[in-house]
Amino acid sequence: MTMSFSAPLVKIQSLHKSYGPHIQVLKGLDIEMKPGERVVVIGPSGGGKSTLLRVMMGLEKIDSGSIRFGGKPYISSESADKKTEIDTEVRRSIGMVFQHYTLFPHLSVIQNLILAPCKVRGEAKASATKRAQALLERFGLGAKANAYPAQLSGGQKQRVAIARALMLDPKLMLFDEVTSALDPELVAEVEQVILQLAAQDMPMMIVTHDMWFAKNIASRVIFCAGGVVVEDGPPEQVLGAPKEERTKDFIDRVFHIRH
Ligand SMILES: Nc1ncnc2c1ncn2[C@@H]1O[C@H](COP(=O)(O)OP(=O)(O)OP(=O)(O)O)[C@@H](O)[C@H]1O
Ligand SMILES: [Mg+2]
């Protein structure tokens, strides 16, 4: 095995993040993620899971610490003036889908998909449209290319949001509770799309409260509480036989098995 194969894709070191002087959310978080891993992050509400993903997406400033991506510096705040430094090239290689659909309502599905590739990358419209159509077909949305977001179900909107993120060929996908605002009967179609990506070895970090999904998608589970990593291990351990008392309490109380 070569060194580069085992080098981490993401290395988060001593990450601190607060909102204002009183709300300290991340208090020295350390996470290492290898290429091809699918990390599910679980933890109490308000514990900072969304904050972590937003930081990784370059949407939030940090107080201190660093994130390396593919061995290169990505985000840091080590300088004397405490300014958050972000490598925008790296940021563009990370895709994110949120709980609430973030599609542009005034653009059709296909226009939503080709906007960033054409604007950010200068890709020709014809080529972007062709890629977009192929992705939509793969996700069972071929017939919806010219529909507007308001004409779609919640599950369809989330699948479009995933397709849109994939248009920029991300090296890492972040999913923040992408099914928790959906009616139960629409959850599976969105999870299937993510499982499809997993089968193609897309590295991902996923926040979910769905035990079935967590078990099926995770190669690793991280339990975060109090702003730090409390337990980190394979899904069978963290979800099935947690070592830490706090993880066990959380799983017993919050994580329900879907029947
Ligand atoms: N923009 C903000 N300004 C001030 N406080 C914030 C902001 N965003 C989040 N917080 C606070 O930071 C803490 C962590 O929030 P975060 O949304 O990251 O938690 P979470 O783990 O994703 O919770 P949930 O499981 O409910 O989604 C909470 O106390 C929240 O109120
Ligand atoms: Mg959240």
C-alpha cells in the first residue's frame, strides 16, 4: 500500500468555532477521514453537527484549528489576526445538500443544474446540459428537466439538489439531514440516490437521525457531543455496542430504528 493511498482525504485538527462570545459550539474537534470513507456524524441537537458541515463547506469562519484536504491546507485560522483562510479551489471540490431545499425557484430543474458549471467553470451550455440530462435520468428525473422546483415533490427536489451538487464533480459530498423534512414515503427515494453514490465510492460525510440509513451508508460513525468527538468507530460498534456511556445514552434515547 502506498503512502498516498492511506493519506487522509480530510484532516480536521483542533477545530474551535463559536458564535459570538458566549456560544462555543466546537471545542477542539479532531476528525480524520480516509478516501472512500462514508462518515456518519450523530449527536445531540445543538451539538454542532450542522456547524461542522457548514465550516467544511467554507460557509462559516472558525476561531482556531485547521482542516487539510487531500494533504493540502484548506481552512485555517492560525495567523495573528485570527482571520479564517480558505482555499477556494478546494471549496469548489466539495458539494453539500441541506435539509431544506436550496434550489433556485425561478429556474427550471435543468437551469438549476447547469448554472454553476457554466458560471464557475465556464463550461459550454451544450456540454453542461448534456451532463445534466444524464444525471437526471440516472436519478429517475429525466422527465422533470423543464419543471420548476415548485412543481416537484420534496423527494424530487432533494434528488435535484444532489444532482446539482454532482454537476461540479465533487471530491467529497456533505449531507445534512437531507431527508428529515420529507414525508416518510419520500425518504427512501432520496436515500437510494445517496446509496447509489456510495456504491461508486463517493466520499461523504452525513448527518442523519435515521438509524436504518446510518447503518446502511456508514463505513464509520462519529458521535459528537459537547463540541468534541466522544466516540469514533465502525457502525457496528458506535450504533450497535457503544463503548462510551454518553453514546449509549444518546442511542437509547434519540436514535430510533425504522421498521
Ligand atoms: N448563526 C448562528 N448564530 C448563533 N448561534 C448559532 C448559529 N448557528 C447555530 N448556532 C448555535 O450553535 C449551536 C450548534 O448548532 P448546530 O445547528 O450546529 O447544531 P446541530 O448539531 O446541527 O443540531 P440539530 O441536530 O438540531 O440540527 C446551537 O446552540 C445553535 O443555537
Ligand atoms: Mg443540524
